[in-house]
Amino acid sequence: PSPTVTDEHAYALEISGDSMKPAYRDGDVIVVSPGAAIRKGDRVVVKTVSGEVMVKELRRRTQKVIELASLNPSHRDRTLDARDVEWIARIVWASQ
């Protein structure tokens, strides 16, 4: 069953890869809400200007940089220049 989501622009994505294991596994479905407020510690989907899409935990967001963490220690954390990020949206639900 899926959650009740009030954001009419929310959408579902399927996880590919293991950078966020154990929280999200390959094949899990997440619901992303572009209209939801984003705070430090939230799990987010980020799309870069170059087209890379990633699921990470938001560590810090300033006007200049966005710091993202992988839950799986075998994947590196990322620091992106804010100008290189096309959009960022909060994950509001995940299948398990």
C-alpha cells in the first residue's frame, strides 16, 4: 500500500544500486515530494545539471554547497557545488 501524499507533484522512483543500504535496497520504491520542505538529516533525491540522479542523506545545504551522505560505508559521501544541482526533493515514503 502507498501512503497518502498531498503533493500533487509527488512521484515514485525505483532504487537502483546499494549506496543507501540498509535503508533502501536495489528495487525498493520511493515516493518523492518536490513540494516538501527539506531539512538536515532528510533523505533526498538529487539531480545534477549533468544528469546524474542520486539518493542520499542531506548533511548540509548552503547557498554554495550541498553535502550529501551515503548510508552504505562502501560508497563515498558527496559535496556538490549548489550551481551543479538541478533539483533536490525529499523522500516521503519507501517500500520495504
